[in-house]
Amino acid sequence: MNSKQSIRNIGVRYLGGLLVMACLASCRSEGDDIIPSTETPVTEGETGEVRGFFLLNEGNMGSNKASLDYFDYESGTYHKNIFAERNPGVVNELGDVGNDIQIYGNKLYAVINCSHLLEVMDVNTGRHIDAIPIPNCRYIVFDKGYAYVSSYAGPVLIDPNARLGYVAKIDTATLKVLDTCIVGYQPEEMAIAGNKLYVANSGGYRVPNYDNTVSVIDLETFKEVRKIVVGLNLHRMKPDRFGNIYVTSRGDYKSIHSNTYIINTKTDMVTRSLNLPASELCPAGDSIYVYCAEWSHITSTNAVSYAIINTLTQTVVSRSFITDGTEKEIAIPYGLAVNPETREIFVTDAKDYVNPGTLYCFTPDGRKKWEVTTGDIPAHIVFTSRKLTVNN
């Protein structure tokens, strides 16, 4: 297991041997040549409300190689590494470890974990607008003109005495941090239901003393109002349309396995355990697509699986959404997305965490449609209803 694997989740991707790494200052100095983007035709063009998607490549931790790709549906072309040539004045480029990417309004937001910043771009052009400093930032969600970013708060360091994390509240108009709210240890993904923000606390830096709580924040007061005990080493959170939130537990990578729980946001209680290991959750209609690459310190292997949850019945209805056997081509599934319009399924492959990865596109019934080479450690996808303009 390499260094990128060891830090991403403080477990299967955090504890693989190299526990602490210094984050590099830049990957391109002033005067260095800018590596141009590349274009790869991958499929026939098509039109629809979804015009394309951005893919954020994490880049191996310490290599300072986070990068941004873009797929254009109209032309069927994949554009690799678009950020540098569109932003020649940004010396550090995207920075070290791209951990999340989302769109809100006219802006594209990329959470850059080890560079301790939130990169803000114009969603129409991919050009830099601002960089907001947030230490050890992890994930981002939006509500009523505000962005909420989870932060480990301290340095990138496994420490039994690591401090509590927090959520930063940012005004999306001024791009200023307005407030912070202390939550649990090493907070990860978040979900919003009504006027409440739910935060999955991992406690990953404090291994083996993981956190097992979800913090509930009242968005009107921006104060933590309670903690819900859920499961060990929490990570992902996704809401459904029925007032429930699905949250994943990574366990301890030994005797306690990964699992998926359901929280009822009306009662703020855990109502069900699905006995389903999960590394990522992706809602699509009344389904949630799941992949898992569960690392075991006992066997020193990853157990890989794919599934679909029906949110109407709160049951697992499929144990493999890839139906043509091509899941065998995927070494390490690392990212998951479903086109909300066409229901095409996208799975990224991190391969060896050092060399470029691969993005696979599957039809809604799970047959491989196309594949393309990405940047290093492709991980996070966000769909856009706007076509990216040609770079001038």
C-alpha cells in the first residue's frame, strides 16, 4: 500500500506504512513550461441537459499532482489536465490531493486537502477566481448561499491526541469564512436535511481510538446540537428523498468490518444497519449505487464489491451493478458517479496510485460503454449543465 493509500482514509488508505508526509509547496515554478491539456475522442456526441462533467484527480499524496479533467457530451471528447493551461498565473496549479469537487451557482469548488485550501473557479471557463485557506479540508456541501467545508483542523499527522475538527461556513458571494463549528474528530462527508447539517466523524488520526459519531449542527445558530452514535470510523453520507441519511462506517480494518447505516433525520436516530460494506455512495433517483474496496490488515488484501440500495424499501437489491463481467478490469475502484439524466454509471480505477488511472463508463444496465485514461488517482466527479468554453 503506497503513501496516497495510507493517508486518504486513515485506515485502508491511511495506515499502509508511511504515516506522515510533508506536503510540497508547488509542482510548477514560475518559468516552467505548462503541460497542455490533451483531447481524446471516446464516444459519439449527444445532447441533453447534462452538458459534461468535471473529474478531479487526487494525485498521490506529496506529489502535488492534483489535476482537473473534463468530459464534453456534445463532442464525446475527454479533456485531460485542463487547469494549468487555463490558469498560467497559478504557480502551484491545483496543489496536493484533490479531495472533493462540487458546483454551486456559477462557481466550481475543489477541496485540496494537503494544500489546505478551497480552490474556486468559474464553472463556465475553469479559470481561477480565489483560493480560500482551510486547514486539512475534506468535503463541501451548500445551502442557501453558504458553503460548508469539513476540516480536520490540525496538521496531516496521525496523533492519539489529535484535536477535534470543525466545519467552516463560507459566504459564496464574498468567498469569506464567516464562522466555524467544532464537531467530532477528523470529520469527513456531510449531508443537509431541513435546517440541519450532519457530519460524519472518523477519528482516523486517533487510531485505534476511532470516533463513532455523527455531529448534528443547527444551521440557524450554526451550533452543534447533538451527536448520534452510529459506527466506527465514519466516512460517507448521502440523503434520500424520504428524510433519511445513509452513512458508511469503515470499521477498524481487522475484526470490525465496513457497514452502512440509516439515520432518520426526524428523530435523529439510527433506524437500520444494512450489513453492507461501502467505500462510496452515489444516489440516483430512489437508488443508491455503492462500491467497496475494503482493506483488511489481517489478509493484506482489498475485498471489492458493487451493489445497489433501494431507498424505498431500504434494502440491497443488487450485489453487482456491472453486469458484463468487465469489473474484472478494474484494479482498485476509487470513484463513483451516475449521470442524473441518462443513468450512465461511471467508475474510476486508481490502479497502482502512482500512474494515470482509468475512467469507465457503463450503460444503465451495467455494460461497459467506453474507457479513457485520466490523471493520477481519479476520484471525484461533478456533472454540469453548462458547456465548458474553449480555452483562449
